[in-house]
Amino acid sequence: MSVLVALLYSGRAFACGCEKPGPPCKAFGEASVIFIGTVRGFTEGARKRKPDGEVSFTPRVFKFAVEEMFSGTATKELEVVTGLGDGDCGYRFVNGASYLVYAYRDEKDDRLYTSSCTRTKRLAQASLDLRYLRGLASAPQTVTISGKVMRHLSFAGYLAQDYVPMEGALLSVEGADQTKDVRTNGSGSFEVTGLKRGSFKLKLHLPDELTAYKSERVLKVEGGGCASEIFYVGDNGSVSGRVLDAEGNPVSGIGVVLLPVTGWAINWYAKTDAEGRYKASSLPAGQYLVGLNVRGLPRSVERVELPLGFLCPNCITIVDDLRPDEQAGAYPRMFYPGVFQTAKAERLPLSPGQELRNVDFRLPPRPAESIVKGRVLRADGTPVAGALVSYQEVTYEDLKVLGYGVQTNVQGEFSFKAYRGGRYVVDASDEANDARQRVVVTKPEELVTLTISRFIK
């Protein structure tokens, strides 16, 4: 339900993307209200664009004259909320038309919601659903829970193609006064029937060397309904260690990134705790490079920042309040076992479910801080106010790092924090022209002047 509401309130202009709804019994078991109704009017949602470009809006509220109820308290009228029908997955109801509506109540505002991701549809297209719903009165009021367990083949390919059915996986279904165990068949499928309506705990039991996202799930299913769940299982390898400074003291809050050398190209990230310890878990088998400040700063993961020649077709981006003056940014990028170039880094092999310990780092002395100050001028020497100045550390040029930006004041001046011994590329631009200069920081205060006179290709 929370995913449905989040989609409806999302303001980004993306195409609607959601999984196909399950069978009628699954929708019946999960929906708060199911009814046949005719649209008798609606309240239009309002759009509002924020200064940062985000679009916020209030969703549409449709009024229905209820003709037949299948689930929920009997009533003659209902209001159902949905999005505008663009990238928010809102359902495009037509005034005066009749629909079979599957609505879900949001606990926060107690309103009913639906979307194009549900089984809601025109009444003329609902014959399959109606046959099931109208047959419930004579059908056993029991619950069926089914699903699949899929095993990830480490480094076999990409995403969905990586998974194969997992035979013999053990699952348990626990209700108020009933517990049933089941194992998956050759196609990775399982099914438990004859359960009483209510809440259930569905648990996938795995050995320590395997892991799955949300291996224990809580389901609530009405009598005559069903639920279907898919579990994706992968290796539960781990890499752990400790990060100490030059004096042997623990360093907290520094980002540790594991880069797979071959195969499934997702990067794993960990952060050191107060004792300087880190642990990255749920790792598939393969070879890894382990690095500190691999992106220049913690929490940034981007394809362009990887070493040249690295296989990373679907690297993800993680950005969380990045600041160029974080503690970890004061230390140079380093790879295990204490080297600064990717070519010299050790490739650590990790077998399925292996726990690799003591991958430790000893940091060099913290470099001294410095300030880069500069001015942006036009060719005639006049200052450029409000020019965008971006800077990027290129101390180790086999790995690009995330860039940052500042703006010049009315005198065309700017400044940013840097570290002694670091090398930076500084770009300045106004509406039409750019300038670039490389800076090697050797003094407590480095001065630079950028003259805008041409556009950088």
C-alpha cells in the first residue's frame, strides 16, 4: 500500500512502471474494498512546480455510485483517490462509466486509493474477476499462499537472467493456530492451501551461506483469497576489517567500497563505525578490489568514477548529502593492501558464502588543509559575477571522482577547500563561455585566475 501511495504522490515525470497485478484471488486477499461502481464526478488534482523543478500535486478524488460490493462494508457511495494518469500510475476513470474497482486503504489518511497497477478495470473487461468474485459465496473460505524461490547464479549474466529456480528450499507458514512447512519443487514453486483467513508469517529458511531480501514476510489474507510471494536468494559472502590512522587510532565514518572485478556489476558499500570497523555482507562470489574513498567521498557511486577498463554496465548512484569537506575526504583514495593505484591493488577472491575477515587499512598521515582562491575574469579583465565554478580532484587520474560547484561573488571571486598535495581541475562558465585550469595544491593558499574567452569542447 505504501508503494501505491508513493507512486500517486510522486511528482517526477517518469513513465509509470509497476509489476502486473496478480490473479483475482491475490487481489481479493489484499484489497480493502472491491466493488462495482459508476463514476458520478471527481475533484481535479492541482499541480504545483517547486523552485527545484519538482512537481507536487493533490491527486484526483472520484465519486462512485456503488452497485455491488464484494469486499468491505456495504455502502451506496464511495470516494476513491488516484493519480493524474501520467507517470504517477493514476487510473484514468471516465465520468459516467462503470468499473470494477480494487481499492486499498491508506492507514495514514484513511482514504481509499487505486491505480493502473491494480486489477481495477472497465466492467466490460472484468469477466474473469467477476466469475471468481461471484463464485466466492459457494467456494471454501480458505486461504492459499504460493510463490517461487529463485537462486542467483553469481556472475552468470544480468539481473533477471541470473536467477534459476531453487529446488528443495524450506518455507514455513505460521498463522494464529496453524503452522505448515513446505518445500519448493523443481520449478522453484511452493503452495500451501486450506489455511484459515487472517495474518500469516511466511518465512524462508536458508543456511548461513545464503541470504534473501526479506526472508520473513507478514501477510494478511481474507477468506477465499490468496497471496503470492517471490524470494530471490543469493550468496551471503562478507568482507570485514578495520581502518586505523597513522597513529593507530580507529577512523570512523570513512567509506569502504567493494568493486567486483568480474561478473555481476553492482558495487557494495560499507562505512566504518566508532571503532573503525566495517563489514559488507550479502556479497556474491567473485573477485573484489576493496578501497577507501574510492569516489573521493563516501556514499557516491557512479559509473564514470570507476577505474578505466572496469566492467560496470549497470552501476548505481548513491547520493546522500554529499559535502566536499567531510572528514573522509581529507584522506587519499587507497586500495587494499595500502596502495594508491588500481593496477597495484590486490584482487581478493571470495567463494560462495565465504566470510573474509581482517581486510584492514592503515592510513597515511592526514594531509594538511588548504584553500584554493580565485577569480573569474573576461578577456578584457572585468570580473564575472555569478559564474559557475566546478572543481574535481584528479590526484589519481585512473579514477575520476565526483565534482562540486560554487558560484563567484560580485567581484568574480570564489574559494573551496582542498588538501595539500592534491591535484584539481577547475572549470568556470557563464551563459556562453568556459575556461579550465589545472591546480596543484602546494601551499596553504593557492591562487588561480580563470579567463573566460572560449567554449570548451
